[in-house]
Amino acid sequence: MDDQQQQPGFIFRLHRALGPILGGLLLDFTDLATFGPMGILGPILGAAVVLWISSLYRFSVKTKIILAFLGGVYCTVPMTEPFPIATLVCAACRFFEKPSNPPDDSEDQPNRKFVESKVESETDSDEGK
């Protein structure tokens, strides 16, 4: 087997980088098209868009419903149309999320070998006494 981990494909990396931002843009454009609190379709379309976007990720059903409700409220609140709040929130969520893969231990190997060899040399010197 190859010691190096296989890099994810282009589509996976593109989805990982742009998925939340494009989802936020879609919600912002939905908010813009529904005319705030005067638009009857605002809450329905906002909730539907967020439900669809959240289904692309691994959220629980409860979380999907809460997010859909918040998306409907977002498309109903007045004066949110000129500001890309959903895009900024989605980008910030991606930026601050914890990495899904644990860090590679191969970087720590030289340090571990040094510590192990130091411990072994100390035990060797103690045995000689």
C-alpha cells in the first residue's frame, strides 16, 4: 500500500469549499425574490431552500427542521435583502468548523522517536549504575 493518503477528488474539494457559500447565496437570492414580509412565499420558499441545502449535509432531522424554520424566518424579516447575511454565516460556519479527519501522525513520528530514544538512553544509563 502507498504510505501517502490519497487526495480527495476535484468535485469533493469544490463542494467542500463552495457548497456552503453557494447555499448561502441561494438563500440570499430567495430572500431578495420574495420581497420580505410582504411576500407570502418568503417563509415557504426560504424553508424549502434551507431544507434542500441541509439535506446535502449530515444533519439530523431535528436540525434540518430547525434550520428550515430559521430560513423561513430569514426570508420574512424585513430589510435583510441588501445584505448577504446567509452567505456570510455559511462561510463563517465552514471557516470555524472542526476538521473531520484526525491529524496525520506521520508528522509527529520524528518527535516520538526522539522521545523514545531519549527514554531508552536514560534507562540504559540507569541500568549501568
